[in-house]
Amino acid sequence: MQGKHLYEYAIIRIVPRVEREEFVNVGIILCCKRENYLKSKVLLNEQKIFSLDPAADMLLFKEYLDSFSKICKGENVGSPISKQDVASRFRWLTAVRSSMLQTSRPHIGFTDDLEKSLDKLFEEYVY
């Protein structure tokens, strides 16, 4: 077996104009239920987003990503979701939705180091 930790991850996307279905990868969310690990890493590339929609509301996207991050961390944001276990929060954050903030379908992997895997996925799909 490759690595001792089974994890799931999804790519976080900004979809400036939902009707066009074009997106920019802006982050990774990674979950390992067994290790009680749920973390996201984001980078909002405004230039890429503006290339898809010159009128994009960056402040709105930053607010969406901030809320996403807080729920991921389990911070109390007035939502019952933020109080759930890591696997439940991961499922809620990666649920299919038609909005300006979306994720890819979840994928799985194995690793010995969750932080390194998060960084590697971020480098590969976002940066």
C-alpha cells in the first residue's frame, strides 16, 4: 500500500459566470477522517478570474472563500455545519452545487504526510 493515510481531496473553483461554466482553480481541500484532518489551501488569482469576467466581484469571492475556510476549520460561524465532524464538513463543502464557489468531485489517495500531499496537490492544480 502507498502511504498509511487514506485521504480525500477536491479542487476548489471560482466560477465567475455560472451560466458559462468556466472556472479558475483557487484551492484544495483535503480530508483524512482517521486522522481528524480537514484543511484547505487557497490562492485567489484575480488576473485569471478577471480574464473570464472583467466585472467579477473579488470582494464577494474573498468572502465566500473565507466562509469556506472557517467551516473547513470548524470555526463557529453561526452554522450547524461548522460543528460537525471533519468528514461531514468535507461532504457538505464538496457537495455538488451551481454557484460561484464550487469544488471538483472528491478524489482519493494515500500518503505518509498529509501536509506534504496538500502542498503537492496545491502546486499541481492551483499554483
